[in-house]
Amino acid sequence: MSVDTEAEPMQIPRPVEPVTKPKGLGIYRTGHVALFSPDPAASAEYAVSHLGFQHAGHDDAGRYYLAGHGPDAYSLVYTPGVSGLETISYIVTDDAAFEEAASMLAKAGVDFTRNDEISQFRPGSTLSFRTPAGHPIELRTGFVPDVPVAASTRRPSVAPAPIASDHVVLRTVDMDGEIEYVKTNLGLMESSQIQLPDTSPLMAFFRGSKLYHCMALARAEVNGLHHVQFTVKDAAAVLEASEVMTKNDVEILWGPVRHGPGHNVAIYFRDHVGHILEFSSEEMTILDDENYSPTHWSVTDPRSADEWGTFPPESFK
């Protein structure tokens, strides 16, 4: 089945500036996230009927592909399995950056798999590997805008309307080791931390390009997925999504909130499987990497969770 969405071209016509390859592996932004589901067809149908995604097709392996309302062919994939994260697919700037990433992984002794097979849902080569904590990463080429995706996308006429995959938050046991790996091997830049009273990191936020984070790590007793975020047009779209989803019997676990790190407005809820998902406005952008210093938030400062004063429920943790 071919990629087929109902979305009309949504990108705002504008002059496009050339982009610069980010540091390290050249990760520019999140392309899509793949989650395991015991019933991918039912999970996909729920994502369409309740969460605003659009069917983009399915393959012979039983994977179901879902598009947002932005430029990507798909932003969310459900793969046959129990639950959890199959992969985070990150986009690098171009073919040269992709080949450079492959070379860098090899030189660093990272065990990775290269797949050059082209198919209906795989338009180019991929590199797949795991971090020391076991978090699955994929690199590929794709759409690379010179401004954040939601900012360059026309406002969808429906709600909820996820536009693109933006970031994933990963539960991590060895925070210090994983932070070092993300900065050194992935080449992501640290935007901020939420710190415990002893200044050890409770959460750490990393970016590939301008947007505040494409990955975050959260201290936990086990490694795995915490939540997946999808960007909507702006704060007003978050509020509208919350209202419509609530009327459609989607339980909002937390929100609307306005996070201190990133200053984005967000809501949290569960998908058909039980994974925590987030819809939020785009985070703040960081334009001057050379002179930017990562912000340190104290966990005792309520603004680190929500500048409007709420705290996540136990069901969110």
C-alpha cells in the first residue's frame, strides 16, 4: 500500500535559507517515532479518530503509518509487538551528512546496522543503533526546513491537528553516562537540566539544531520510554486540542501546562496502547549556540514543571 494522506500541501510559501549541518552526527530534527502495539490497526484507527492523525498506509509486516498535518510522509508508526519504543528516527541534513554519520559511528566503535533497501515507506538508507542505555536510534535523510516545522506550516482547519514529531523523553538509569554519550557520540547540544537538590540531573534536554530539544533524558529506575511529543501549530491549538479530545473521551493526564524548560504549552494523554503522548506548541529556539549556556532549573522550583503552578499526577510518572 502506498503512502497516501488526505492532507493538502500545508507549507507556507517563503524564501528558504540554506541550513548548516549540526554538530556531531548531524541530527537536525525528529522525523518519526515507531511504537510497538499488540494491535497496530486498532492503534492507528484510534490515533485517527481521537488524536487527529491521518492514515498513511500499512506494509506487509503489519506496520501502520500515520501522518500529521505537516510536510512529513508519516510521523508515527505502530509496529506489531507488546508496547514500548521501537525506534526514534532522526533526520540528518543531507546525503553527505548521512555518510559522514556512518563513518563517525564506525570510528567510534558503535555497533550499528545500515539498511540500503528502498521500499514504499523507506525512501532512503537508514543507520540503526542503540545508546548504552538501550535506547533505539535511527538516522536518515528527510525534510530539513530552515525554520521550525510548525512555524512554516499553515494552520490546520481541524483539531486536534498534530503537525510533526518533535521529541522523545527517555527513562534512563545511568544519567551521567547517557548524558555524556548523547553529547559526545550523538553530538547533541545540551539546552538545560532540571536538577535535584544535590545538583545531580533529574532531566536533561538536548537539541540538534535551533529548537530547544529533540531528546530528553529522565532519571528512572529502568531504561525505556517516558513519552513522545508531537507539535501542534501554537498554544491556541493546544487548548483547542484539549477541549476537542476531552469531548471525545480522551483523558488528559496533565495540562494544559507551560513548561519552564522550553516555555512550551502542552497537554499529556495516552494512546490506544497506553503510551504517554504529548501535544505541545513549539519550544523556544536557540539561535546562538556558541554563546548559549545551558539553564539549570531546580526541581524545587515549581516553574520547572509548569510555570502556571500545576504538578504532574502520579499516573504521569
